[in-house]
Amino acid sequence: MPEVERHKYDVVVIGAGGAGLRAAIEAREHGLSVAVVCKSLFGKAHTVMAEGGCAASMGNANEKDSWQTHFRDTMRGGKFLNSWRMAELHAQEAPDRVWELESWGALFDRLPDGRISQRNFGGHTYPRLAHVGDRTGLELIRTMQQRVVALQQEDFAETGDYEARLKVFQECTITDLVKDGDAISGAFGYWRESGRFVLFETPAVVLATGGIGKSYKVTSNSWEYTGDGHALALRAGAALINMEFLQFHPTGMVWPPSVKGILVTEGVRGDGGILKNSEGKRFMFDYIPPVFKGQYAETEEEADQWLRDNDSARRTPDLLPRDEVARAINEEVKAGRGTVHGGVFLDIASRLTPEEIVKRLPSMHHQFKELADVDITKEPMEVGPTCHYVMGGIEVDPDTGSAGVPGLFAAGECSGGMHGSNRLGGNSLSDLLVFGRRAGMGAATYVEQLDKRPEIAESDIDAAAKLALAPFDPPADGTAENPYTLHTDLQQTMNDLVGIIRKEHELKQAIERLAGLRERFDTVTVEGHRQFNPGWHLALDLRNMLVVSECVAQAALLRTESRGGHTRDDHPVMDPTWRNKLLVCKVDPDDVGQTVPAVAVTPQDQLPMRNDLLALFELTELEKYYTAADLVDHPASTE
Ligand code: FAD
């Protein structure tokens, strides 16, 4: 068997985005030794791409804001399918996490009085997003990397070694988790540059690997989003929930084809940008759904008044939650009122001065100028839905981030529950900070309580290495499958059949095609050597994308209603029988240990919301989501 480099840590964090870094900082602050492993360069995680901001009810822009209002907005955005405990912790702790970042050196944009500025975003009652122009994620990562360096300097002062307790392993991909009995004992992977294998012996792994967008053809996600953490957790025995809920962000670039899907931040609409169809009509007023009636402006005058003073009018429907806006754009294009390239117009040019646009949205200005030759200070952008975020992910304990397998923890986009059926913009960056910290703490506490470290069997390492090398072994019958062709076929299948609007017969067709792709995967073959071999890397990523796509398609077929990021053409409304049901994906018991195992999806009842949290809502609003029996303990109930 090939040589395997070995390292030993108390906690191994897989992923160096916002969630991973926050978890690593926390575990290191408990005095443990921590490795951070990431498959791209350190500092290049997806979090860096976050533009609009980080939601936290600090109340700087409107002092009426509170954690209760943030909680309510988050639950409404998720159509009440959220883990209410996660939504509660998130709303309560987000402001502290933002202030903590500030104390570590983050330079947020300011109000004239010096406090952190907060901007409007879809579904948030008040301006709530702390931001740095449209480059917020970059500042978040920069600050946490700076914090990592500060901790390493402390370690140097104490031990003479900067990396004594916190070390980053960049361009290193984890392909398998190793267990001792039921418990995690390590993580196995390879260096992307040399292809050499590496083993991390550890009792605790925090998965913070981000999303799954690269299974789709049109996406705002980068090459790293191949669902690795989702698949690693599944194969290790954990469950995934909410996988049918994918967020198609309403405003991706639609032109030119080479950049189709790249994100146009919701900050454009937060700062006054408006959506128009090819007839010049602000169409969002026609798409306010019954559950949000009364909460949004019904005329252009009222919407514009709200932008000037959000206490004196109702908010603009341009800022409805993302699922609603994406569906509305889809409808307009289908009805023949789209642009020539199949999108709609997003106009900021007629709303702000060129100087304001360049100051507030510098990246958007640059992006359109460079990529589409459009000057957004003079003309509108063409935009349309793009696969952006997965609400589904690893089922975790809200307080500790435990994934239900001893020693396995998860946080950030690869975890599920917090956002229910639809995430509000800005709630991911805050989620990373709140639950990254909690998962780091959960992992540290777990390790501190262990009386014995788990062991690793050599046979498990051999098996992981053999599996990773399989694509270099061409099948004897000459049916070699090209990983790029397989990937393209997977993306096309997911785009065409498990996209923004879903139908039973198409989902069944998708599941059939996925079975075919799984079979083809067995003969995936790559040329060349292990050094610098992107074809091989893709072959290994495909193993994850295939099983995760299966979860999405199976869950989408089972959920016979439309809710949040899951729209069924054949079941177009929310169905009360699904109101408290989660779909739980696990590896099919007959398929445990298979390279790309089949998945079993089963419904599971969600814990009913605590009464004090129910009481934060008007009974009339809750009645749109729950049955009378669910609400008997609400203070206003007359049942
Ligand atoms: P990431 O930041 O993606 O980090 C994942 C890490 O895991 C990376 O380091 C990667 O290398 C590593 N990794 C993955 N697989 C492996 C493996 N097998 N082995 C080793 N390492 C691995 N949210 C907001 O709240 N506000 C916004 O304004 C906003 N804007 C956005 C703009 C864009 C263009 C996009 C795409 C998303 C935006 N989001 C925004 C969403 C948000 O950025 C992401 O949900 C969030 O950054 C995910 O963070 P994470 O820490 O979970 O994962």
C-alpha cells in the first residue's frame, strides 16, 4: 500500500470557511491541539465570496430591532420548518458574534455616529446586515485568519512553535472518515499537489465543508462545493435533513454564457434596486403570496417610502424572501416578459447616483463591467435564478453541533435545520459564527471528557487508499468513463429535472438517471499520475456529488407540497400534513460500505415549538402554518 503521512490532533476541522475557522478558534481556546484542513488555498473558502452582509439584530439602524424580531423573520423565511432551537440561538447570539469580530479587528462600514452600519435584505423586518461594502465575507475571513495568527503567536511565546496547537493544512482533501467501533477515530485524505496520502488521527472531527452547488449546471458556487461533508457524514452513519430544500437565488448573472449563474448580491435590492420585466413593469407587486399579504407594500410609492424610512411604510416586495422572488422571475420569463437572454432587469442605475453605486456596490460594478461589459451606473443588469445554497445538511444537536455519531460535529452550510425550507440572506454568515463556535465548543467538550483515545485499524487506512486509487485502474472490459462527462451529465440531470420547479414524473426520471450515473461511476477512469491531477480530484468529488444528489431527488419526490426552496408544480401549495415533517436521509442499511451507497429517506416528526416562542407570533399568522391542535397553548387561542 502507498505511504501515508500521519498527524495526531485533538480536534480536526474540515473546512476553512467561516464555520470551520470559528470552530477551530473555539477548540484552540479550550487549550486543545487543532488541525484545520481545507481543499483550496487558505483564505479562498466560499465565505470569501459572501457579498451582502451578516445578519444580527444589533439595532443600530433601527433601535426597534431585537432577537425576537430576527427569530420571527427567520422562522417566516423558512416557512416554520426551521429547527426553532437553532433559530432561537442564532437570533440571540448573532450580535455578540459580530461585536466579537469587531474586537478581533473587523472593519465594518459605519453609521455617521460610528456604530456598525446595517443594510436592508430580503425578509428582514429592519436593516440588519452588518457589511463591508459588498465584500463582507472577505473581511470576515480576513479577521478570523488574523485571530488564528494571534493565537499562533501566543503558542509561539509559550512553546517556541507557532503551530504547536493550531495548524492549517491547505490544498488537502479529506476523502474518508475512519471510525473505531461507533466513534470517529480519524480522517483520511490526500495532498492535491502531490497526490500523497495523509491521515489525521483524532477523536473529534468538525465538518465545515459548505454546500453542494456543483451538482448543478447554473450555480453561484465555486468548484469546492461538491457536498463532501454531507457525504462524509452520511457514510459515517449520520443523517441528512431538509435535502429537498435548495435555494435558487433570484439574481444570478444570465449573460454572457461563460459567467451564467454568478451572483448579483441582494444588497443591490437592499440599497434600492428594483426588478422590472421587459415591459418595464415592477412585477413583484403581483407576486405577494397569501402568507405575506399585509406585510409588504402594495404600491410603488409605498415601497419607495419604506426605503426612505422603514417605520412609515411596509417593505418593498422586491425584498420578499428569495424563494418567492426566484419563482416570480421564473413566471415572468415563462410568460414571455423576460429579457432576450432569459432573465429580467435589475435596475439600480435610475435609483442611486453613479458615485453612490460605486461606493456601496464596488464588486458588482466591477463584475458587470469586466464580465458583461455593462456599466451598472448607467444601465440595468440582466438577472435570473441560480443554484446558490443548500438548506439541507447534516442533522445536528443545536446546542453542541453533534452529528449523532460520537466524535462527529458539523457547522455552517453543510449542516441542516437552522434555515428550514428557505434561508434569509445574511443569515448564513451569522449562522457560521454562532454554530461554528458552538461546534468547536461541542468538539472540545467531547474530547475533554474522553478517558481513552480511539484507535485506527490499518485495514481501514488500506481500504481508504484503495478506494481513492480506484480511478487509476481501467476496467478490464474497456468501458472507461470520463469524470468530466459524468459530471456534465449529473449537472444537466439536476438542472433539468430537480431544479427550481419540480414535477413527479421528472423527479422519477432523475432518480432513474442518477442510478445510471452511479453505475457509470464504477468505471470512472483517469489518466496520468497522482501529481497535479484535476481529473482524479473530480472523480473523487463525484463519489460525493452522486450520493448527495440522490438525497435531493429522493426527498423532493417524497415531499408532495410546495414550501420554501422546494416547489412542486403538481402540488403547488403548502400542505398542513407536511408542516412538522422532516425528511431524513441515511445510507440504506443494505448498502453500508458501498462506494456510492443507495439512500433511504424517511419522514420524521419535528419537535413542536416551545410555547414561549410560539407566543412571539400573532395567532392569526401561526394559523397559516399550523393546525388549531398545534396552537392550543398559544395565549390567544380560544380552543
Ligand atoms: P465555506 O466557506 O465554503 O468553506 C468550506 C471549506 O471546506 C473550504 O475551506 C473548502 O476548501 C473546504 N472543504 C470542502 N470539502 C473539503 C474536503 N473534502 N476536504 C477538505 N476541505 C474541504 N451568506 C450571507 O449570509 N451573506 C451574504 O452576503 C452571502 N453572499 C454570498 C455570495 C455568494 C457569491 C455565495 C456563493 C454565497 C453567499 N452567501 C452569503 C452564503 C455564504 O457565503 C455561505 O453559505 C457560507 O460562506 C458557507 O460557509 P462555510 O464555512 O459553511 O463553507
